[in-house]
Amino acid sequence: MKYSAHKVRHGVALVLVLGIIMAVVIIGLGYMARCTIDLAIADNTVVRSRLDQTARSGIEHARGLLLNPQYIAGEYFTGAAGQQIDSASDYYYDITITKQSELNYDIVSDAYLLDAGSKTAESVFNAQLRLHPAVAYYTALYDYLTSNQTFNGDVYGGHGIDNYGAIYGDLTAAGAIGGTGTVTGQKQSNATLTIAAPGLTPAFYQTSYYYNGGGPYGVTILSNGSYDGSFPDASAAMNPAKVYYRSGNLDLKNMNLTINGGTLVVSGDLHLKDSMQLTINPAKNMPALIIGGKLNIDNDFDRLIVNGYAQVGDIIDIHNSLRTRFEVNGSLFVLGAGMDNTSGCTVVINAAPNKAAMKIYTSTTNYTLWSPASGAVYKYIGR
């Protein structure tokens, strides 16, 4: 059979046209696939960025509540699940907090995208947070710290301080700093102090007080100047924060007394005598001990443990009592000349902002916040 040259040329042209069309289709499909991939990558980048931002927000959420435990029911913030920045979005975060010490916390913030109840993307950040500065001890006047005094946290002096004790934190004084004791943090003498006491006085609790948005509540008046072997019990119904008030001096003797959920306020001097064992655990957001005058721990084997904020208007005199223990887990402010006659005893002051932080009400709706921790620093933050 014979084919004309004209027909052959038409067949070749058709093949070429089909080849060109196929090439265009292949190129177009490739371009569409590449665009789809690029769009997916861009979308994934947006999701990743938003998840990272959400996880970092979880870290800051934890930092804020660790600095301000007054806003939570427990002693400190332990974490939360199913948190959102925008309630209309599908982005969530969970916070887990592990307390390493009173000042150090590990934080895990797990951010995730939910689709039909399932996690489709996730970003996890970890942080190590230290509450700093955190006041363990403040003395308004000159103080001489002895070798049997230990401070876990920062120490501040309104005048000079001679330190022969152990300070596991910073030492800052408005005057000169002397002594050969231990200071693991920074030492700063002749400094301008930026901390301040919360402004409480015994008169603030003289007759009544406000607490947790309620009140006024009446205090339990200690009418006797001395209690030997027994102590009155406050009515929780009429006095929910169990505030005990003594106008004048108060002697406590020969007891193993624990005040749970309560505050002891003495306008004059407080004396512990005759193997007196006193522990004070205040109600949430309340001070533990307010003394207008001196704190005297008079005899051997006495013990005072305060788990919260303690304030002494004058000095603390331990009278060189043997085997006596004075311990504060919270924060101690002495508005006089510190501590005297501490030979033979043990003094341990631990900064514990979650125990000492307060919410001080002046009415049912007005309050101020105070904490011995005025800041927080990240020792580590990353994935």
C-alpha cells in the first residue's frame, strides 16, 4: 500500500500536537502538585508558629500564678488542662508544674490543635523558673547574724549587716556589709532598697477584719496576759480566719500548741516560756504572726515554727536559750534591730512566697496583694 507524503505529514503533526499537549498537562499537574505542597507547608508553618506561641503563653500563665498564689485556692499553682487563649479557636494548652523547692519550679506547657476531639499537631515547651528576688528576712536596723542562723532566700537590711551565718541567696543592705559568713548570691552594700513591708500593724486586727471578700468578722480577744497549759479555741463560724488578738503583752507557757488556720496578733511583747512549743499555720492569704513589740523566746527547749508571714515590731531576743528552735517558712520582717542572743539555739528562715503571700482586705471589695517574691527568672526555657 502506498501513502502519500501529504498524509504522512498530517500524521507527524498530530503526534507532535499530542506530545505538546501531554507535556503541557504534565507541567500543569506538576505545578499544581507543587502549589498544593507549598500551601500545605505554609499552612503547617502557620500552625507550628501558633502552637509555639500558645505553648509560650502557657509558660507565662504559670509564671503569673506562681508569682501571685493569692488567686488560687491551693498553696501554689500546680497546673491546669484544656486552657485556651481564644475560646473560638481549636488551639489548647495544658500546664504541668513540679515544685522542686519553695523557690524553684519546673513547668511543662503542652500546646495542641484539636480536630474532632483528636490532637492533630502539638508543641511542648519546658521551663525552669526561680522566684527571685524572694525575701526570707528583712531587718529595718543593724543586725549581726551568727553562725547558727541559716537563711534560704534573700536577706535585706535597712542599715548595715555583719554576716557570720549562712545565706543561700542575695544579701542587700542600705549600709555596710561585713562578716565572713556564707552568701551564695550577690552582695550589695549601700543599696537603695526597693522592698517594703506590707504595712500591717496590730491595730489592723484590733476588733475586726475582712477576709476572702466577706466581713467584717470579729476577732477572738485574748483577755488574759498569760496562758499556761491551755489556750482558747476561736469560733470558725464567727471568726473564719481565726484571728487571736491580745492588747498588751502575752505569755505562753508549758504547751504544745498548734494554731491551724489562724493568726496570732499581739500589740505588745510575746513571751514563750517553760518548754513552750508553738506552731502557727495561717489561713490562706492571711499573716501568721504580728507582734507590735518584742518576741522573746525565754527558756531552753522552747520552739516556735511559723508557716507564713511573720512581723515583729521591735527585736527578737532568744536569750541564748539552749536547744531552742526558731523557724519561719514564709517571710520574716523585723522592724527593729533584728535578732539578739541566739547562741545555743537554731534559727532557720526559709523564703516561701506561696505561704507568705497575702490578700489584705480593707473592705469586702477592696484589697491589696503582697508577696515576698517580687519577680521571677527563667533558669531555662526551650523545647
